[in-house]
Amino acid sequence: MKFRVEVFDIDSGDISVVLNPYDCEKIGLHPGDFAYIVSTGGRRICSLIIVTKNVPEGAVWVNKRILQEMKLESVPEFLEVIPAGPSAALPIIKSKLSGKKLSKGEIRTIIKEVIERRIRDAEISMFCSALMVNGMDLPEIRDLSMAMAEFGEIIEWPYGPIYDVHSIGGVPGNKTALITVPIVASFGIKIPKTSSRAITSAAGTADVMETLAPVSLSPDEIVEIVTKVNGVLAWGGALNIAPADDIMIETERVLSVDPEPLLLASIMSKKISMGINKLLIDIPTGTEAKIEGLDEAESLATKFIELGKLLEIHTRVAITYGGQPIGRTIGPALEAQEALEALANGDGPGSLVHKATALAGIILEEAGIASPGQGKTLAIEAFKSGKAYEKMKEIIEAQGGDPNIKPEDLPVGEYKELFRATSSGYVTHISNKAIVSIARAAGAPKDKGAGIRLHVKAGDNVKQGDPLFEIYAESEERLSEAIIVARRNWPIRVEGMLLKVLG
Amino acid sequence: MKFRVEVFDIDSGDISVVLNPYDCEKIGLHPGDFAYIVSTGGRRICSLIIVTKNVPEGAVWVNKRILQEMKLESVPEFLEVIPAGPSAALPIIKSKLSGKKLSKGEIRTIIKEVIERRIRDAEISMFCSALMVNGMDLPEIRDLSMAMAEFGEIIEWPYGPIYDVHSIGGVPGNKTALITVPIVASFGIKIPKTSSRAITSAAGTADVMETLAPVSLSPDEIVEIVTKVNGVLAWGGALNIAPADDIMIETERVLSVDPEPLLLASIMSKKISMGINKLLIDIPTGTEAKIEGLDEAESLATKFIELGKLLEIHTRVAITYGGQPIGRTIGPALEAQEALEALANGDGPGSLVHKATALAGIILEEAGIASPGQGKTLAIEAFKSGKAYEKMKEIIEAQGGDPNIKPEDLPVGEYKELFRATSSGYVTHISNKAIVSIARAAGAPKDKGAGIRLHVKAGDNVKQGDPLFEIYAESEERLSEAIIVARRNWPIRVEGMLLKVLG
């Protein structure tokens, strides 16, 4: 049935339209049902039905989000509403839960219904659970990566090779790309880095970069910026590349999970879409990182490399230390501050600088700019000399940000709480998980200014009363919430050399 | 933060409140976030946050549903909105997905957060997946049943013993209870039958009964009705007994799943809540029933009996034939018509009458009213003599329905499509699954008048052009949808005696 469109400012955090109860009855719809919303031009999306008598009969209330998701340039006069039949993807998801290997066609059906929003949280959660329990083999992951890429934009470059560096995440404070990318780009290497927002972490690279410059760029803008300044730090979600991934990530975020086949396909699908030829994957490894042991890291690395071969993307993998946060800040604005400060000073926290230059070095060697074994030295030179900082300013400007922004200009949460050491000793452990849950309770990543500043790192010697860490929040409520979480999950262990006396 | 309450008619099909964007910013909330809504009296529920500028600052729009869920008698002047911290249930659900046995406390945490709506579709779906993959042992299921019961109302009876009959479902057209309960009650046995609405089927007993009389009864009303007329056919969901079950069923419905531990706990928790002492479980078994083989049925039966022992509910199990629909109708109003007609005439489709009287007979024997082996004969007498029909009229009247309602008074879908045999032969198979998906596509169980009438049953001899089945729908769109599903999943197989010629 066709409905007259009225734009109404309402946001349920979901794809939804609002109808009058009488109209709903006519076409057999109930609140909470799903229906396809179809434009005259044939664009369609599956929407949740909200019902109120306030909508006139014959009309449908839509918000800007749904028009955007349907990629309609202007508000259409009419939209058709068609009750959605049974999902074709659901039986396939169940077959995966019971251990079946999926065919290319089955995988495409799932991805298609994810994009159309025909399947939502409940089904995507079951898909995640199925992948957590039964996994996928490499051909399945290849098909998943390709289906995710093919249902979105694919960027074609007028030149090559195109490089990329990508961390699988899982270690807090990992603002490394904000240093690696400008170093690499400062040598003329083309590196269009896209990243997602935080899934289970306190800040994704896109969240961090967004505090410095817009990250929602179009494919054309990306090509233009890279042609001009060699590097970019963009949010993948704005590009409509592998859009299914961004939708599924929302459910993964709710569940705080990241099943391995989705982790692999999420990254590799975006690399296909971005036209990447040479890829460096960073696998942070250590206690309470996403990957805890070296064996596991090596097994995952092998999968990336094999998957790269199947997808014709030359892939190298760096396993890095992820047993405590990188640098001293966690949260979007705080991390951007730290990265910018390091670039401007040619100096910064050891873990951050060491990691960023090591990764850049591998790419410089791969590109033949540095001789084998000399990449890191060359990268450090570019970092210390200010060459990388100049490149970062160019990138910020090209993306539409202010190149002269100072670290102290970035607004961080006004509501703060400093925690001090209750005894003297050595910092023997900083818990990634506790740090992330405190930062998230404080509002990160949605509240850009929320997060944590670490005053110590593992190995530091502290005296009773020394500052250990500080929580930043944008509201008093969030601060209180974070304090509760901090007390329940104390993140920093301080111990004397004498641990216990027996007998 | 406290907000002034404004009641606004909006239904997103979910527990949600609407706030102004500036207020949201103040307390660190975003569209799609969750927050606890707390009344001055301390009643609380976790709600989805919807955002629109149309709400004045300082105000919160709530709908009647949320006030009802919070069990507030009148509209409060103020409600507090508190951002929800991390879920405590989620890590427990993940541990179940990875194969862990859950403790009583862990199970209670899950059930508590289900009831508070702190966890929703995504988490409940993961819980269902975890149970489908890893199951639960009997002590876990006992703890689950008890947690589900204890977080809701528990009915106490001034007399006993209290009987009940309960089908695990899975066979379409199973309106049996509408005949079994009045037979049993007509002998003075107390049988307060509660049932849920359809999960994955086209009609639950509550959906069917609701077309004859109100099924949303309070605990007091149930006790009053049973004291007066011995039997009742009520919807469990209205009673606030084991409320977690009704919430989880919504997700199970979306996913069309019914994991065994939840199936067991769903039924047994409600029996605890209802104060049942003697229970008869019906396990329909056959091709495309919930349970397909006799071995599986017996294994499930043993679990019910053992669980009954742990819960001190004396439990017997009847395994019944479920390889094709019971009777000739599927869908709430159509099934009520058939049951009422059978009671009024003392006659009806063989499968329906045979099953209903067999179940009633077992209870009559258990209660010592019939000698062993004589129960069914006594039940048939009550059915044929009109004694059961008189009792059913009393029950309908006691529940607030019209006792003189005639089967033909029940409104069924006006939009119909009759399908005929394309060849002559025998009906060798009627597919439960196809029948259910067609009836659901036609709008059942939400559209009460939607469903299917079977003109044939397995074994019948048909000629080309004879009517096979008819779809009923309440709207043209739903009818078209159901016709498409019927063509794709043809439900009735007609074959000649000669199946194939070789050589």
C-alpha cells in the first residue's frame, strides 16, 4: 500500500517508520512488525513499524535517517509499505549454529538481509554465536569477505600500489595509526587508511581521528585527498564500503564480541573495497588483549596471510605487545591529544612511538624505500624531524580539519576523578579489560571527551599517594558510573617486591 | 536526573521513553542507549531511549505500556532516568556459549536482567544459541525453572490437588485443551490451565481461547473461576507468572526456535507459579513435529518426569501422534470454531476427539475417578453426552465470554484462496512446517481470523480438482503473501499407488 510521506523528527536508534493504527490493520501490520519501505525508484529497506494515532490515515512518518539509508536525494511524495515475509537468512544462520558449512549463495543471502535490515539484533546475534561456536573455514571467510565487499562501493585507483596498515584492535589506547600513517605518507607512499569505530573498545581509530578532522568522507574525496597528500584517516562506515559490516558491528557492540571469521572478513572486505594491494596487519598480543598468546596470534596471522592470497592482497602481519594500554591515554579526544603532542614534539610515550615507527618501518621496507632492517630507523627520523607532523597537518587540512589545532584545544570531559596509590611498590599489572570497562562506563567512545589518563605504566615505581589514573567524563552521572566500575574492577596492581611471607 | 512525565501515545513495540536531545546530552545518553526508569516508589525498568526535539526540555514522554510494565497505578508526576551500566548477565551468557555449567546465582542474574529489560533481543538470542549448542543439565533447568517462577507471582490454593494438562506444542491445529479441560472439569477436578501464545506456531491455546472469552485474567480471578467451575483456560502472560518466559518467548518467536532447556523451564516454571500438584505433559511426535522420533520423545519425557521430581510436581507424560495437523483447522478463530463445534455436536474430526479424550482419560484415572484403563471411555461419555459442552459454556461465561456463542459467530478472514488437487491419488503427507509457514504468512497468530482449513487429511483419496486446503487472511496483502509461501512450500502431497516405473 502507498502512503503519503511526512518527515517527522524522531529517532528510535533503529530503522523505523510510524503509521496510523487503522492503516496498519488494513495491511495486516502490528507494532514491532517489519515491512519493506519501497520508493518509486525501487530503493528498499526493511523497517520496524511504530504505531500512533497522531499520524494521519494514509500518511507515513519517516525520519531523515531512513531517507539517508535508502539513499534518496530528496523527500519522496509517496512510499510503499509491504509486510515482510519470512527471512531466508534465518534458516541458514541456524544451519551454521548446528555446524554446517555455508555456500557462497547462502552467505550472500545473509549479507543481503543484513543490509536490507530484514534481519536485526536477534538474528545477527545468533549468527555471531554460531561463528563463535563453529567458526568458518578459509573459503567461507573468503566468500563472506567478498559478499560483504560486493554489496557496497568498491574504490578504483588510477595508480598503485595502494598500501594499508590495520590493527585488529583489542588493546586500549591504540592511537598508533595517527603516527604510522603520516610517517608512511611523508615518503610518498599511498596509504588510504580506513577504520571502524570502536566495537568493544573505548575508542576506534575513526573515533580518535574524528576529534581532529571530519572522517566521514566520500570515495571521491578519499581518492582526491590521497592523490594530493598520499594519506588519509577515514571512517569506513561513511563510505558505504562493506556496509553489512557496520550493521553487524552494532550487534557485536551490544554483545561485546568479535568472532574470528567476522574479525577477518570485516577487515579483508574493507581492504577489497578500498582497492588495497599491500596490507600490514597488526595483531596486539598479551594478557587481556584480544589475542592473549603468541601461538594464537601466529595462527590468526597465518589465516590473514592465506586469506590475503585467496583475495589477491599481499598481506604481512606484525605481532605487537598488547599486554597493557598503548601510551597513557584511553578515549577519543584524550588519545588524539597524545598522538598530536607526540608528532608535534617528535617524542612521546615509549610504547606508542616504538610501535608506530616499527609498523611504518615494515611498510617502508616493503615499498623498497628502506633497505631490509633499516625501515624503523628511517621512520624514527621522519617522526623526530617533524616531517611526519607536517604530513599529519596536511592530512588534517585535506580532510577538512584545522591543521593548526593544538593538543590542548581538544575538549576533554570536565568531570574528573583522580585515583591514587594506596600503598607503595611497583606497578605489576594494568588490566586492559578494566581500563576499557571504566572508559566505556565514563561514556567513551560516544562521548568523545570521556576516557582515562594513566599516570603510571607497568614497571613504574610508585609511592603511596602518587596519582595512578584519572577518569574523564562529560557528565556527572557518567563519572559516578565509571567510579563504581573502577572500584569494582580495579585496573592497576601495585605490589612490593616481597609478595608473601610463609611459615 | 528527574523528568516531568508526559503521556504520549507512541508504540515502538519495545519498552522505550522519549527525551529531548539536550537533556540526553546532559546525562550522557544517545538514541538507542538503555537507561533505568525509576519511580519515586522504587519501581524500575530498563528502557530504550528515543530522542526528539518535540519533547520539551525537562520532560519525558512515556506511553501506557511502560507505566503498565512498571505496574504503576496512576501516571507519576516525575520519573528518574539513569544510564544503565554494563550488563552482569552478558558475561554469564557468554560463559554458557563456551560450555560452562551455570550456578543458581548466575541463572538468577540472567532472569533478573531479562525481567528488568536490561538485556534484549541480542543477548537473549545469544542465550538461546548457547542453550541450543550446549544445553543444560537437570539441576540447571531446575534452577532456571525456579528463578523464572520466583521472579513472578505464585498462586496459592485453598484446596488441592490441582491438575494440569500441557502440550509442548509443535503440531499445528492443536486445539485439544479446549476439549480436554471441560471434560476433566466436568468431573469436579480442579484444572486451572494456563498457556502461552504461539511461539513458532500459528496459534497457541491462549490465542485460540481468546476468540471465545477473555484470557487475560488475574490470579484472583483464576482462583475464583476454578473455585466456581473447576476449570479455566487462561493466558499465562497476563498473570505475571514467570514473566521472564514471556519476554524470552518474543525473541524465540523472532528466531523461530525453542531450545530444550527453555522449553522445559518455560513449562515447569509456570506450573510452579500456578501451584500445580499433578501434571500431564503431551509430547506430539512425528514427522515435522517439534519432536520427530519416539526415542527423542521418550528422552524428553524422562526429563519432564525427573524435573517434576526435583520440583515436587507429580508428572506423567503422554506421547501423541503429531505427524500431521490435529483436526482440520489452523489459526486462532478457525481452531476455536472447530473445538466449539465438536463440543456442541459431541462429535468432530477423529484426530482431535481421540486425542482430547485420551488425555482427559489419563487424568480421570490419575484422580481415581476412573479405574485404570477406563478413563478414556468415561471421557468419551462426557464428550458425547454434552456434559463437557455444558462445562465449556460455564468456563466461557466465568471468564467473561458469551456462553451462547455459536461457532459461526467467530469472525474469520474474509480474504480466502482455495487450492485444489492437480492430480488424483492418495494424500500421502501433510507438511506441518509448510502449514505453519503458510498460516503465519497469512497473519496468524496476530490476525485472529487468519489460518488454514484442510479439506483433506493424510490417507484420504482425492480426485483431480477436489479441494485440498483453503487459506484465510484478514487483508489482501497477507493473503498474497500466504499464496506465495504456499506455492513455494506446497503442504499436501497427493500420490497414486504407483510411485515410479523403472527399467
